[in-house]
Amino acid sequence: MPEDNTSGGGSLPVPVEIDISIEAGDWPDEASLTRLVDRAVDAAFAETGVTGHSELSIVFSDDAHIRTLNADWR
């Protein structure tokens, strides 16, 4: 679900292209996850002072799926 957001929490907006994926697990609906990610990005950018265009990919998963990934790739 890629989207173009303006994040940053400060007076200077930071354009962020965010791609959210749900791989596994019992997560809230897409709109709730988007709000959560937007708040986290706003806080991170406000704290670090990041400027310019950014891209962010977030994958929501569960412990079992992460264990499988770790077994396959470690």
C-alpha cells in the first residue's frame, strides 16, 4: 500500500513515500496501521531533523514468520 505522505511534525514538511505490508499476524486494519506509522515517522523526523525526500518500507509480521525468515536467511 504505497502512499505519498508529508511527515515531519515540524513547520517544514518532509515528503515520505511509505510502503506498508502485512506479511503475517493479527494486525489492526490498514487505516490504523497507517496512522501508527505516520505518527512514528513524524516523531522520528522531528527528533532527527531529517530533510528532503525519503522512502520507508515497513513490514508487519508475527514471531512465527520472523523465525522462519531467520532460519532461511541466517
